[in-house]
Amino acid sequence: MVKLALEYSRYLMLLIVILYSILNLAALRGADVRWQNRLCRHQLVLIFCMQALGYLIIYLKTRDMKLLLFYGIQAVVFLVFTVMFGLVYRHGSRILISNMLMLAAIGIMVQTRLDTEYALRQFLFFCGGLILILLIPVVIRYMHVLARWGLLYALVGIGLLLVVWRLGNTSSGAQLSINLGGFALQPSEFIKILFVFFTASMLQKGTEFWRVALVSVIAAAHVIILVVSRDLGSALVYFVAYLLMLFVASHQPLYLAAGLGAGSVAAVAAYQLFSHVQVRVKMWLNPFYDYDNKSRQIAQSMMAIGTGSWLGSGFYQGMPKLISLVRNDFVYAAICEELGTVFAICVAVIYLGFVLQMIWVSTWMSEMFYKLVGFGLAVMFGFQVFLHIGGVIKMIPCTGITLPLISYGGSSMLTTMIMIGIIQGLHLMKEKEVQELERRRREEEDDGDWEEI
């Protein structure tokens, strides 16, 4: 009976994620927020079904009642947050919240399957992020002075990156984190937000050549420090975000072409200077060239994806723990192996909907600063997803970038949820403007009707 339940569970999980993805794409087709919110109610039902089914499978495999309690706590937290958000922010973007909850539910479920202790930590970081999402929109709505602090963002960001460069812990050849109160904090994750605010603050004042040159030098300082720290994945995310934000602000294809040219030269230089970059390129070209040592993880990832095929081996029925760094850098490979390529494609579609919604909010803003902030955060989020998935499936060389909301990592989780809170704040600002315009229009129509009488 248990084997039968496990066999049919993978089809049910696949059906749930396909239905969710369809609703997600349908929500993006309409600009009416109220219609989107109605679809999100159906999405929330699917999220709770996914959680319940996933933890039922985990229980059947482990017979650990504590994991059922863990599931129950998660379900309560998800439900309480959804109700609280609806009460506090009646005009908030429910589609962003639904996507966040679905990706986090999948992430915590997969982390529980891999290691319960790390899943519990991830859940605690997630709960902290939920609190931030409830608080940040209020701050964003009432802090118009944020646009004035451009150089301060740069000074803080560069200062923290220098601290990591000099005092940071080394992981896989890169200086990524510092120890703080027993936790390994990765400042480059949080500085992403400061970097976006810095770029938006400076470019919203104008795109004259001297200003662009100044901002480019400061942005390059961020990237160079990351390169020297050998955190090349983050350096690439920063670089692409700045380049696209500059293009949106200036509408100058020449800047985009010059940036791509400079980036190409920098990539060649990084290949010549850093041995671990050469190793990653060799692993990309031939995952089995040094299987017993350096290329083992990408080879294991490719074998796991091939083993899972389209429908997967079944949740908790594969061997994802054989993949090195599976909790962080290769969690997408674990999804492909046990849940299947079709499920993994649906996860990518959910991420796509997430990014498109963030971009839609940014284009909706009237002030250039907020427009650039929303767009920059969307690029940061979307490009990080691309680097992770592209590296896992061998589309591009592996960069060691985490998958937002799914990979294990407190800094990544909190940073992503801060981004979501900021986007929610922007959405609520614009909703307030629209409601005010509608109120004025109705008053003018009423005044006109009285004049005719």
C-alpha cells in the first residue's frame, strides 16, 4: 500500500505544480489586480496540497512524527501570514505572495528530505523574512528620502565588501561570508539591494556622460572587490544588473554595447587569472574530465537529471545526497532527479512569472527612482535564477549561485524576501495613487452631474 501511495504521489505532485503554473501564467495575462487575487486563492489551495502531499511522503519513508509536527507548524505559519497580509495590505499583490509561498514550500520540503536540521534553520529564516515582508512596505511607502542617499549606499556597500575581502571565510576558493554571532553572514547578498538603490538614486538625477562615468566607476569598484574576493557569480549579477539599469535609464544602446564588450574582456581576463575559473570551464565542456576530484559535482548533477528523466524517480525515492553541495549550488538537480524534468520546468515557469510580475510593478511606477529600483531588483532576482539553473543543467559554467527561496542559505533567503517586501511597497504606492485618481475622477463626475441639474 505504501509503495502504491509513493508511486502515485509523483503524478499528483506533478499535477499540482502544472495547475499552479497555468494559473500563474493566467494571472499575468490580466492587469486587473482583483482578478489576479481571485486566481491566487486557487493557488493557495494548491500550495497547501503540495505541502501536505510532500510531508505525507516524508512521513511514510521515515515514520518520524516530528516531521508531521514540522509540517503542521509550516501550514499554520503559511495560513496566518496569508490572512495577516490580506488584512494589513488589502491592495497588495497576491501573485507575488503566492509565488513566494509556493517556491518556499518546495524549498523547505526538499531541504527536509535532504537534512531535517538544515530544513528547520531554513524555515526559521523564512519566518524572519515573513516578518520583514509585513514591515518593509510601510517603510517604502513613507520614505521618499530614500532617493537622496545614493553615495551613502555606495559607501556602506563598498565598506562591507572590503571587510569580507580582508576578514571573510573562504568557501570553494571564494571569500563569501563572515561569522557573526555564530552565524555565517554573506554580506554580498544584502549589498545587492544597496547596490540597486545606489544605481537608481544616481541615475534618476540624469544620464549625462559625466554622471554615467562616475556611477560606472563606483559600480566597477563593487564588482572588482567581488572579483578579488573570487565571488565571481555575485560579481556577474552586479554587473548585469547595473548594465541593464543604465540602459533603461539612458535608452542608449551604445552604453549597452560598451558594457557587453567590457564584460567580455573581463571574462577572458578572469579565465586567465583564476585557476578555479579555468576548472569550471573545463567541467562545463567535459563534466567527467576529473570525476574523482574537481568535476565530481557537475557530473553527479548530470547523472541525477538523466536518472530522473521527465517524470522523476519519485519524491524521497532517488539519491540526491550523492550530489556534492546539493543543498545549495545543486538543489535544482535534486528536484530534477526525484520530481522530474517536467516539475523542474514548472518551477522555472513560476520563477519566470515572479520576475515578470516584478518588472510589471517597476514599469507601473511613475517616478524614475522607484522604476529603476523595481527593475534592478527584478534583474538581480531573475539573473540569479538563470545562473543557478543554467549551471546545473550545463547550459553555462557553474557559478556557485544559490536558487532563491529553494537553496539553503539564510542570507539568500532574507535578501530575497526583503526584495519582495520592497516590490510590495512599490505596488502599494502605485495602488494608492490610482485610488486617489479614481476618487478625484468620481468627485468631478458628481460635481458635473449636480451642475447639469
